[in-house]
Amino acid sequence: MEQINRIELLGIVGNIRLQRINDRRMARFTVVTNRAYKNKEGAPVIETQWHNVTAFEGKNVHNLDCLEKGCAVHLFGRLQIQRVTSEDGSDRTYVDIICNKLSILPDDTDVQYEM
């Protein structure tokens, strides 16, 4: 049986940090997504989630220069979880999305969330 580790996000870019590793360009950025629903009382609730993304320039990721804070993106990738023990002995878990396909959506794209 084949196992799958795949994630798809449609959201808005937050902070961006571009850098070069050897001869490949890399971007670390955040993407915000919202989930809208109604609670038990029928009141609308918007749940916001920030995601950390790492993208290496390559075949399906070739437009890193066009990434800007506030632009809409559609991306595919896989989850990578790192567990680290800090100097004070506390355990921390970091969840990162390793992007393998990135599309920057046109400026007039309105990313909306329906209830």
C-alpha cells in the first residue's frame, strides 16, 4: 500500500524570507488560511491558521521573486515535523510545509471563505 503525505493550501502570503543555498534559491514564508463555520448557537466563527512554508526553486516552483506579502497563493506540498529539545530541556515541535508546486494567483483573485 502506498502511503501519502500531501497537503494543499489556498491562502494569503504573510512574511517572506528569500535566500540562496548553494546554487538553489529558497523561500521561507507564511500562509494564512481561514475556516468559516457557524457554532452551536448559529453565530459565524472564523478560525485563522498560520502555516510555515519552505519552497525551493525548481521545476514547479519558479516564481519566488513574485512572492509578496498579501498575494494569494495555491500550493501543494508535504508536511515535515521536527521535534527539538531546547537548552532548558523543553520539547518543541515545528510543523513545516515543504512546497513542491506553487502558483501565485492573479492580483484580482478574491480568496473568500464560505459558511
